[in-house]
Amino acid sequence: MADKKKIIIVGAGPGGLTAGMILAHRGFDVQIFEKAEEVGGRNAAIKLGGYTFDTGPTFLMMNYILEDMFRETGRSAKDYLDFKRLDPMYRLIFDDREFSPSTDRVKIIKEMDRVFPGESKNMERFMQNEGKRFEMLFPCLQKDYSSFTAFFKPVFLKAFPYLALDRTIYQNLSTYFKEEKLRLSFTFQSKYLGMSAWECPGAFTIIPYIEHKWGIFHVIGGLNRISHAMAKVVEEECGKIHLKTPVKRIITEGKKAKGVELENGEKIMADEVIVNADFSYATTHLFDKGVIKKYTEPKLMKRKYSCSIFMMYLGVKKKYNMPHHNIFFSKDYRTNVDNIFKNMKLTDDTAFYIQNASMTDPTLAPPGKSTLYVLVPVPNKKANIDWKTEKEKVKNNVLNLMETKAGLKDLRQNIEAEMIYTPDNWVDDLNVFLGATFNLGHNLSQMLYFRPRNRFEEVKNVYLVGGGTHPGSGLPTIYESSRISANLISKKYNVPYEIPTLLSGKITVDGK
């Protein structure tokens, strides 16, 4: 590009880094500003002594999407990252049984016959039907919805019958499986979106399909290494990442962005600004008063948001014989879920998740020791919960559950490093609006065109990436949000780019 167009990216999370490396490779002058000391945002590493934890995501699905993002820069992710497929994918623990699904068709049928006799015959029907739904719907998630006319394009019209508008994930799974706990084994994935399975749209049944089709991966060193790999690509492509450099505001003239002002007062002009900060935080903090009309704080408070999470990062001085991913269901799981999303209160017998990644990855802890990452879904900050009072109560309750339900009877005496995140920490430390760690809810009125758009509708020259914009939360969809925004910018400046197809391979076009 003879006259390099300057792109400023606010935030070095997965969305900002993906957009940064793609645009830098295409010849744009990319500058990324990050307030933290390292890249990653909610995908950054937490280091406690000799222990390393992922702050947020620990499940990597659809790793071919990640490979696609590296391929956009002429590279392979495998040259930067060491992937390990997990088999079984995870262990699901109920009050009376355990279930360990595998992507191996023979193994999963055998496991279903063992745990849920008579149900395995329905697995093939589930894979066929949801595979077709995925084939129809996922291309819609790869498109931008800058205009309402996107709904009239052939790709969406073909997909419309597969949206399952009349049912939730739970209702949809009920058409396949009779056993309640087997349904739950395929519906807990709605938690990835921060939603209840009894409210999450049925279209998202493609998530358990995706897991069973392509599996779940771990990255040696933790999923935070993805962010570091992307940062390396940005720099290899002559982009610049400025750490410990918070952005104070986005400079606007009229309804057009002109650049950013840093906390130190320095003003940097740009042709386009990409926002990777939490969407609702950005609209309420990064623009001058009066610029944003549609997404003011009072209006945002009326929208639906995901749950929050209570996190425990524990460095323990022994190894536990426990699989990599472990999900413990509460005995009355429906009430637990309703308390999180409807009643907005805490539950003593709560569901929780333990990642025991040291079983797979020896780099995360000193020899003979291990990291335990513990996640508990809790209400977001709309709830009337005083976390200064409740923090220790919840911590001790979860430790009790880990000792009893997970069998870690000597856990307390082996903890030598500890960090706790409550919804307050998500708000204060990572600028997550309402502590809603999975962003805006994924109900139908907040999806596609009705979600904040990749080409931000309120201010020209502003593009959105991350979980708060289309297509939504989760690493693969965040990567796709970045590619969509990068393609919109490339199209604006007639820079050649590639239109993604469903499973990797692409068609090269000249900015069309």
C-alpha cells in the first residue's frame, strides 16, 4: 500500500490481536494500545510464583478457525503453538454417575451405552441433524450485518429454517435424548455463552456438535500462548504493540473518529479505530459525553447480559489424579441455573468446573506440583450481592465442594498460591461491564444485525471486535469478528482479501 492507512486498535485481547496481525500483513500501519503489562486481556496469563494460569478461556474448539487466522498472514499456527487434543474431552460428574465423552465414534457409543443405556442410537441422528444446522448457520456468523439487507442474502435465507426460533437448547436436545442427565451433558455448553440452557436459543445446539465433531484442544503453556503468538506475528509484520499504555478516549469530530487520546495526554491520529475493549465499557467510558446515543448506560442496563464467574486460581504442592477438564453438576441443577440467571442469588450446592491442566501440560507448575483453575458461574453485578462480604463464604463453600464432590480431601493443606476473582474484580481490573464475563447475552434480540455491529453504527471509522459484537462470545467467534472487521476495512481501501468458507479453504477476491 503506497500510502499506508493507519489503524489504531484499543486493547490487545484476542480480537484486537487477530485484527492487528491480519491488517498488518495486508499492509496497514497497525498500532495496538493495551493498558495491561502483557497482551491477552481475558485471554492473558496469570502468574503466581512458579504457577501459570489462563485468566479466562481454557477450552479451545474449532482450532481450524485459529489456523485460518494465521493462514490469513501466510503462516501456520502450528509453527507458533503446540496443540494437544484431549480425549476424552472432559469428565461430567453428576450425583450418581460420571460421563466422559470422546470424539471417537466407537468410544462415545460405548460410553453412552455404559452410562445411559439405550440412548446411543440417538447419537448418529444428533450428529447428522446438527451437522446440517452447523453447515447452514456458521457461514451466517462469518458475514457482517452492517445493513438489515444482510437478512435477505441467499446465505441467510437458506439458514433461516435452521435457526430453531421456537425452542431453546434444552428443548432441542429433548428431541434427541430421553435421559435428563444426558440432555444436560449436551446443554451445559450454553454456559460458554453465559446463558441458561432453558433460555439459550436452540440454534446454539451447534456448540456441542462442534465439540463432538472436531474435539477440544489444549495449548502447551496455556491458551494465553495464543495471544503471545499473535503478538509475535503483529510485530513480525511491523505492527507495534504499546503495553502499559491505556487509552483515555476516542477522539471524534462530529460523528467520525479521528484517533485516540492516551492517559498521558498524547493524541494519536488514525484513519480507522478498532475497539477491542469490553463493548459496554467502551461506549460508556471511551467517548465524549453526548457522542453515543444508542448505547448510553441507562439503555445498556436494560439489555440482557451474561452471568459472571467466581474464579479460584490455586497453585498446589502435589499432583491430583484428575482429568484435564472436570464439570460437577449440582444435584438440583435447574434451580442452580435459575438462581444465576433469574433469581440473581447464590446457591450453596452450586455447579463448578475444575481444570487440572498439569495432567496434560508440565510447563504450568513446578515439578510434582499442579495448577487448579476453578470456575463457578454466579450472577452478574445486576444482582444485589456484596462480594466484599460473600467472597470468603463462597471460597470456603467451593473448597468444601471440591473436598467432598471432587475427592480432594487434603486440598486446603496443599494450597501454596491463590488468587480469587469475583464479579467486582472483573469490573475493576478488566473493565468488564457488570462483571458479565461473556458479554451481552446471546438472545435472538441481541444477535446478528441486532448485536452491536462490526462497523460500529454510531461513529464512523470505528470497528468492533470481541465478544460484545457480532458473532459473539467464545474464542473462535471472536477471531471471526476480527476477520469481519479487517475485511470491512480492507474493502473500504480496495485492499485484496479472502472471503472465508465454512471449513478453511477460501476464494481470493479483490476487495469484494
